[in-house]
Amino acid sequence: MAFVPYWMNPARAKEAIEAGQAIVLDVTSQLIDSAVRGRIPGAVRVSPREILNHNRHAADVVKELPGLSRDKTIIAYCTCPDEEASARLTRVLRDEGYDAWMLDGGLPAWRAAGYPMEVNLAA
């Protein structure tokens, strides 16, 4: 059965973040990190390499993610609107019982909406 991603639009994501009800996971590849000019404030960095490693059990992937809570909405994003790593991370988290969503349009949509950005220190 194909996975149908759960998308959250940037406006709804911003509301959840500002209300303190969301954990944001940045799944941007380190290979392009220096080209990315910012990130969503407070986003926790997650290695897409670890997420895309299909030899790892989903529970192991989730166990290594910092600060997750089933009481909060988890929003994953990357720099591309349909990034495979964000989709897999969302599916893995949902399978483990988390309220996980992909940011619709990824970081480009967040930036285009004029929402706050944090300086990417690697850039």
C-alpha cells in the first residue's frame, strides 16, 4: 500500500509552532546545507541519510530523534517540497504513534509566506 503523506500548510504550521504545540524537524541534506540561507526558528536538525537508510528499523530511527513528544505535533520539512526523506520520516513517526506532518511546500513555501527564518550558521 502506497503511503499518502500528511501535509500541513505553512500557515497552520506557524500557528502550531507559535502556540508551542509543535516540534519542527529540519531534514535538509548536509550536502546542500551551505546553500540554504536559513531555517525555521527552533528546528531540530535530522540527518536525511539516517532517515533514508532502509536497513534500519523504524523504531531505531525514532529512538535517536531528540526531544520528541506524543503530546505535540511534529512537522518535518526540507528544502524541496516533495523530499523523500521528509515523507519517510513522517511515515515512520506516524507508524510509531506520533502526530507527524510534512510541511506543504517545504522550506521554500515557508520562506515565500514571509514567515520568520533563523540564520543557518553553516551558510
